[in-house]
Amino acid sequence: MEKNETIDYQENLIPYTHDQLVAKVQEKLDDKRFQHCLRVEKQAIELANENQYDPEKAAIAGLLHDYAKQRSDHDFIKVINDKQMNPDLLDYGNAIWHGVVGAEFIKDELHIFDEEILNAVRRHTVGAPYMTQLDQIVYMADYIEPGRDFPGVEKAREITHASLKKGVFFQTQQTLSYLVENARPIYPGTIATYNAWQSEN
Ligand SMILES: [Fe+2]
Ligand SMILES: [Fe+2]
């Protein structure tokens, strides 16, 4: 999105105008990550329109998806403990936490309680066996936004524009392959997502 291009929120899904929400996200992120969030917002609108989903809700979830990305490990661990979230989460790190736990920061600091939006944030990193259309839109918008440049991104874009669900499987498969090849730990949720989305192969 061009910086001067504005979206008017009309559905009262959250207690902010678009400009206000943009400012709140910008405040918590460095410029590189903030620009990524603006591109995910725009990409989410496009995917929503392609899939007959509400573009306003997709825009909000896309803009917010990495809201907590730059919090310290200490901050995440405190939330996991204070809110008695699954202690297995402590075995992972920012890559998992900023989605699954990040939604808590959105509730507590921004007072946004729309569970569909929060779930899309929670599920954007590892997906889930069951994903709503909004979850799928944010998961894929994050992966294929125009700033992404990795081997296979063009294929990912092609697949996703043809079928959002096939895109979800493709991304999950690519992520798992990458983690295995690089001997990185795998969050069990990622495997659950992969198995559940097999039928979209
Ligand atoms: Fe993220
Ligand atoms: Fe992201």
C-alpha cells in the first residue's frame, strides 16, 4: 500500500480508525517490519476479495499479525507464565510466540477482542488443523506479500491465487522441509497442520 492510501473502517470491528491502528502498529515495530505489515494488509485484502471474504476484517488481521514480533523473550515468557498458557510453549521461541502468544498483547494493549482476528494472529506462524478463511488469508498473505523473495515464492503465489487451501498446504510443506533440512526444532502444531491439510495436496 502506498503510504498515503487510506482504508476507511466501516464495520466497527475495533475501536480505532485505520490511521490510528497503523500508528499503534508502527509504534511497536522497526520500519522494515512495519512496512512488511502494510504489505500483508494489502495482500490480505486482495486474497479476501479473491475468496469472497470481508476485506476489512482481513485488512485488520493482516496489519496486526506481527504486532508482537519485536517483544523480548522475557516479555513473552512472562505472559506465558502469568496467563498459564501451555508450558510446552517455553521450549520454543519468538518464531512461535509472536503468533500464539502475540494475540495476548493485542488484547491487553489494544483492547481488541474479536476472536476471529485474534485467532488469525495466533495461527499465522504454524497454522492449525482447522483454519477459518480469515486464518488462511493471513497465513498466506504473510507468505506471499510482494516483499517476499525466496526460492519458490512465485510458485507459492500462483498456487495461492488459484486455491487458498492449496496454498496453505504448500506453505506448510515448505516450512517443514526447511526446518528439517536446517536441523531446526519443529513445533508439534506445524506437523498437525501438515497432516490435516494433506487432502489439499
Ligand atoms: Fe509473523
Ligand atoms: Fe509476518
